[in-house]
Amino acid sequence: MEKLLEVKNLKTYFHTFKGVVKAVDGVDFYVNKGEILGIVGESGGGKSITGFSLIKLIESPGKIETGEILFEGNDLVKYSEREMSKIRGKDIVMIFQDPMTSLNPVYTIKQQIEESLILHTNLNKKERHERCVELLKDVGIPNPENRLTNYPHQFSGGMRQRVVIAIALAVNPKLIIADEPTTALDVTIQAQILKLMTELVKKQGCSMILITHDLAVVSEIADRINVMYCGKIVESSKVSTIMNHCKHPYTRGLLNSIPDIKDNKDRLETIDGIVPNMFKLPKGCNFYPRCNKRMEECENKEPEYREYKEGHYISCHYPIEGER
Amino acid sequence: MIKFLIKRIWQLVIVLFAVSLLVFIMTSLVGDPLSLLVKENASASQIAEATEYLGLDQPAYHQYFLFVKNALNGDFGVSYRYQQSAIHLIIERMPATLELVVIAMALSIVFGIVFGVYAGAYPNSFLSKTIMNLSIAGISVPSFWLGMLMIYIFGIKFGLLPVSGRGEVGTILGIKTSLATIDGIKHVILPALTLSMGSVASIIRLTRAGIQENMVQDYVKLARAKGVKNRKILFGHVLKNTLIPIITIFGLQLGSLIAYTTITETIFAWPGMGKLIIDSINSSDTPIISAYILLVAVIFVVINFVVDLLYCVIDPRIELK
Ligand SMILES: Nc1ncnc2c1ncn2[C@@H]1O[C@H](COP(=O)(O)OP(=O)(O)OP(=O)(O)O)[C@@H](O)[C@H]1O
Ligand SMILES: [Mg+2]
């Protein structure tokens, strides 16, 4: 399969007054063409910052320290701001975590969708209008003709999120980075929107990175999954492998904490402890303090991120044996 | 819309009623018009005649109704000093003042917004820091002091610009203005700069704060993610959102500019209504004082009305109520 995006040893740090936050600390991954990659992990794991780093929207005090972001073979890290603005919104688009505030309150919906079309296509005015209507229809907004002249405050939260998705899809991107695209929505709409997005991805043949903390959701629509913990990828593989043969204790912990109606477990299992302080990360494995399989070696020696089996990457000294 | 208009007009009536009552009370308490109007050696019958002429023998409420009735007809009485209709005197001097105010306002908007946007967008540059320091000076320095400083530097020391009066006045589109002649423009520079300094400074600070606040909003990030260039984000997305609070301040500033013309006009001997009102206060010329106060009250209400209209144009979330 052809790789659309390949990230090598990417590090994004925040240099705050209190110290350095290693939000993304040396991650390696790739996205194939037409593939959906899920990124999961607890809050603060660096999922969003990974997404922002890919389009280089990291604001001070944050900085991409090192690494390569090879998009169709070109290293985006070396690109200037001007070159990036030609890629953003055209080849790579991002849907943010918080849909409520992502739209500009003083522009109409049409103006905001059209902006992308004006920047990245040669459509004329009439064609742009038609495209706007079509997009709103695609994301399931009733009565699109009339809705175009509305302002964001006249839309509900769910509709706003659809508009943000419509903006992302406006110019047929090659890669969509969707950061928790549905967390702000109620459950029925969540499923609807995710279905819609996967359909559109398949239809347009683009790739998608779906960021979420919800393993259950991602397991249904993604092809592969990266599990992130404290700025590092701890495990990465095909969905079926992660779900059935995961090797990292953290992944196992996440899986066990998914509520399962069929299983009828008395009590949900949780991962003990809390995410460590980002300023004082453990010396060895970041997961050491919370791990139920820890050994002496884990305390002082950082595990290497390695290919455990073909296409199955893991960073753990003592991978779990056997099936789940 | 019509409901909004009616509400506004009703407000205007109430404001004017309150102001007229205040003006009436103040002018009848302060100073005795008779002593100004009649000669020192006037006879008793002359005084009685003047009393009757001014209606001073009537009960107070009657006098007030008479005052309102005349005021509605644009008649505020005759200036004691000039022996001319008070309202006429004011209207005659109004263009000079409005000219000053409009120029000062234009300077505030242009410099205030341009410098403010710059200082907000590049807060760490040397120029931004200079702008911000100067703006503190602009807010804290009293305008009479600044005016005198200007006169000293530009007028006396270097002799670059005239410092007194309005200069040669020409006509543009039927309006008499100093802007029609080079000499007039030279005359207007210093007073307009002095007058605008405070509001330039406030608008700079407000714009900067607004820009900085908006730059970190998610919609800016989305715009950048769409590939919009920084400059377009700044002057499009961000500025439009920032304008909302600026318009409020703009209205308030316009009011205070009109008020401050009294000082500026006095310093620069500018023949506007601000100087007229100071002179009239000094000589207890009540018809002019009352006419001026009521006129300014009307102007304030109108400004507020326009500001509310502008709000609706800029911020779609606000509807006329
Ligand atoms: N502007 C910033 N300044 C300092 N630290 C930051 C900044 N933005 C993010 N971080 C830190 O970077 C780390 C990763 O944040 P990120 O937003 O990527 O988490 P996340 O995995 O997306 O979490 P969530 O699931 O809650 O969205 C966090 O520890 C956070 O505190
Ligand atoms: Mg996040």
C-alpha cells in the first residue's frame, strides 16, 4: 500500500514558565492512502498536539523540535508558513475538538465555506454557490439554500459541527485530521456524523486520522490504531490486532475499561492511578507507576518503540503474552 | 425596526425633558439675569419692565413651560452679551467645532485602529512597545498641557504651524470649512491633534486588547487551518470581531471629544461653540448656556442611536429591539 503520510521521530515541546512539556515526544507512524487511522489515549496524551503538528499550527510557547513529516514524500517540517498555507485547507484539513467556537460568529455560513473554495479552487461565483449547497446537503443539513445566509449562532451545536465538517470536505482533501469530531454532540448524532464522515472518506478516497479517547468508536471505523500515552505511541497496529491481541498493558487497560453491555460485567475495570505530571515524567517507562505488570527494568530504562510482529509496533519491555 | 425607532425617540424625549429641567433649575439659581441686562443706574420702572419682559414675575412652573415652549421653537432667548439669538450664535459656530471633532475622530479611528492592530498582532516588537508606552502617555497627559506643549514646540520654537484661530475659510460642497484652503489646513492640524490624542490612545489600547483576545480564539485557528493568510485573518476575521467593542468606545469618545473642544478651542483661540460656551459661562450668559447644553444632549442621544445601528450592522447576533 502506498503511504500518504509518514511521520518520523516527531517531537513537539511547549516551553512554559514551569518547564518543558513534551506534548509529543518522538512519534513514528504512517497513514496509507484511503485508510482511516485512529489515535486513542487518555486526556493530555498529546493526541491533539500531534494533529496540530501535522499542519504546523503550533503556537508559541510550543515548537516542533525535530522530526520529519513526509506528506507525499515532501517534508512539511521544512516548509515555510507561506508554503504551508497552500497545503492547509486544501490537501490536509483539520476538524477541531470544539465545534461550538470554531466558526467565526460574524461571518455567514456561506462566507465561511466559500473562503476555502476561493482560496483553493478556480470555481466561479455560481459554481461556488452550488458547491456550498451541495456540501450542506452532503452533511445532512435540511434546507441548505436558505441556511447558507445564516450565522453560526442560528445553528445548533450539532449543525455547527456539520458545517465544520462541510468546510473540511469542501475542496476534496487528501488527508482529514478529525479531532474528537463528535464529543460535543449527543450520542444519536455522534453515530450519524461518524457514519457520514466515513462514507464521505470512502467516497472521496481520501485518508483520515480520527482522534478520540473512545476506543469503542474507533474500533468500528478505523483500519489501524495508534495508542498514545504521555506524548508517545505505546502501541500501534491493525484494529483487529489491537482489539484481540494487544500487547501493551496500557492498551489492555483501555480495552478493559470499555463498558460492554453483552458481557454484563459487575464492575468496570479501570487503570489505577492518574496520568503523571507532564513536568515530572518517570525516568523509565512513562506507564511504570500505573502498570500492573511492571518489573524492575521498567523503572529506569525507557522501552524502545519496536516492531513486535509485522505491522504491530509496541514500546514495552514485557509485552503481555497470550490472548485477551 | 419601527418599534426600535419609536423607542429611541421616546428615550430622546425623556432625556431632553430631564436635561431641560436641570438646565432650567441651574440657570434660574445661578446668577441674576436682571443685573446683566439692565444698566447699573436703571430706574425701578425700567427694572420692572425688564422683569416682565423676561417673565421673571411669573411662578416657576410657568417660567419652565415658557422655557420649553420657546425652546421647542428654537428660541432660547437673546444672548445678554451679544444681543443676538442664542441658538443662532451657537449654530453659527457649530461648523468650526464639528470640523475639529470630525477631524479628531478620523485621526483616532485611523491611527487608533492601525497602531492597535499592529500592537496586537506583534506584541513583542520594539515598535509595538513604543506604541503602547506612548498610548499610556496619551491617556494620562491632560489636553491643556499637551496643547500648550504643541504651541510651544511647533508654534514658538520652530514656527512651523500657526497656533491661533481658524485661518482662511473656504467652501466645499456649500459647507464653510478650513479644510478648503492650505492656510486653513495648517491651522487645524495642531488643535485636531491635541483634541484627538486621548481617544487615539484609548482606541489603540482597546484595539490591541481585542485583537489579542481574538487571536487565540478557535475560529482563528480554523481560518489558519483553512489556509487563510495571516494578514487576511488579522484584517478580516479578527478585526471584524474586534470592532464590536471599539464601536462602543467610539461613541463614548465622540461625546468626550465634543466636551473637550471647550479646552482645545480656548487654548487655540478656535472660534467654535466650545470657546463660546466658556466665554458665556464666564459672563453668566444663560440663554447660550442652556441652548448649548440641550444641543449637546441631542447630539449625544443621536450618537448613541447611530452606535446601536452600527452594532447591528457588524454583529449579526444583535438584533434591534
Ligand atoms: N499551549 C500549551 N501550553 C503548554 N502545554 C500545552 C499547551 N497545549 C497543550 N499542552 C500540553 O500538551 C499535552 C498534550 O495535549 P493535547 O491537547 O494533545 O492532549 P489530548 O491528548 O488531545 O487530550 P484530550 O483528550 O483532553 O483532548 C498536555 O499535557 C497539555 O497540557
Ligand atoms: Mg485533544
